[in-house]
Amino acid sequence: QQQVKQSPQSLIVQKGGISIINCAYENTAFDYFPWYQQFPGKGPALLIAIRPDVSEKKEGRFTISFNKSAKQFSLHIMDSQPGDSATYFCAAGAWGKLQFGAGTQVVVTP
Amino acid sequence: EAGVVQSPRYKIIEKKQPVAFWCNPISGHNTLYWYLQNLGQGPELLIRYENEEAVDDSQLPKDRFSAERLKGVDSTLKIQPAELGDSAVYLCASSLVLEGEQYFGPGTRLTVT
């Protein structure tokens, strides 16, 4: 049973464009929503995270939008750069236990 | 500050052979996690330690998988015997406290032939 559904599976964006990745969850007990970035051959690296007491969090070019009533959250990558080409995973968790989405492969073209 | 260290980085074994993976968490991190990542999928939790105690091992296939975290620092994950379906990346992560941010190591890519 997939508790966190992530879309799209892949996306291609031009340099300077906006990448948007969406996630939806079912378990209302989740209270922590991180995003991870993973390059080939590397482990996932924590990018940004949000808790449900806020609707948006921004760190540099990365923004999380959170909709508690819809049980959805999304990652926006502004001014996408070729170095952002990676696989992005959303996750949702409670009590330290994370459920990950299936990942989105992002390719930023020059 | 050193990150999570895992070894080996790659391992190729024949089916039915045993294999072990080692993890050294970030210094001072009390919580350690082992995850399994299949190709094209997100990580899936296998076992979680709080110091020396396994606080969540519900997803660990106990018939062939075992883990230990002696002295609450390093951890070893073992598979015996390995099956073809065990081919995957085994990730170790650690966090300062049970509900803290999780930091991942580079993983061990296991290939079972």
C-alpha cells in the first residue's frame, strides 16, 4: 500500500524554468514532510522540509507548498539549473518513520 | 563533519551466499535507519534503532535478514542466504534524535547473481 503518491514520474524543464513536483498522502497522522534530492550513485540528500503548521516554506530557489485539507504538498524549483538534474523524492512521516514517494526524475536542459 | 559512512560501496555475490553491510552514523546521532531502495523506487525502511534498541523492525524479513547495533554506534545488516530479489541498494541513515532530520549515506549496491 503506497501511502505517499508522487507525480509526475519524470519531467523535462528548460534552464531558468520552474519545476513542480506534487505529492499526496493518506495518513492524517503524518506531521513531517521532507524532500530529498538524489544523484546517481549517491544517497538521498535532505533538501527542504515542512511541518503542517505552515502552508509554505522557501529556501533559496526551493519552495514547499503544503495543503493540509487536501493532504497534498508540492516542491517548486525556481530558475531551474542543469545542476538540478536529479531524482527528487517526497516523504511523509510521523514519530521519525518516513514513507517515501516513488520519485521524480528531473532533467534540466541547457 | 563527516557524514554517514557505509561499506562496501558495491558487492556482487552468488545466490545463497551470505553478505554483510556496515554503517557508521554521524557522530552523536542516536537514531540509525536501514533502508532498501529498489531501482526506480523510493527508500523503504527495514529497521530503525534508537541507541542499541531496535524500535521498529516490522519491515525486516527476519527469516534471512538480521541487524545489530552494538554499543549504539556502528551497525551491521546481514542477509543469509541472499536471493536474486535482494539485488538493490541498501541505505543507512542517521538522525540526532528519533524525530530528527535523517541524513543518508551513499549506500551499498548489492547484486545477487
